[in-house]
Amino acid sequence: MGQIYFFSPFPKLIEFCDHGDPRVRTGAALALGKVGDESAIPILAVLLDDPNGSVIQAAGDAINQINERLEREKIEGEKDQ
């Protein structure tokens, strides 16, 4: 039987947050928001100080997306109790 491999894009996305091209940083921020891992919030917070407005907007959107997911999970967890 074949092996199943798990690939996490997370490390590469973190690396892209420091890329020289603001379009790459913007894409990385948006992707981190979609991944939804709360451990990305500190990295995204650094991008809030980026000199490029699109990167700042993407980082803010990503943080909001992660926080909304966490809030939904909290509410769903309370319903189950």
C-alpha cells in the first residue's frame, strides 16, 4: 500500500511574508488567513507595519478571518456543552 504524505504550506507562507515583492507578501498574508492557524497572527501583525498598503490590508483581513474562525469555534464549543 502507498504512503500518504502531508504537506503543510505554512513554513513557505511564513517565508513569503518577508519577500521583496509586495504582491508576494500580500498573497502570503491572504493565504495565511485562509489556512486559519492562529499561530500566524504574530507574523501577520508584523505585516501591519509594511510600507505597502495592499500588504497592510491583506494582513488585517487575514487576522480578522482567523479571529472570526476562532470565535465561531468558541461559540460552537459552548453549544456542545
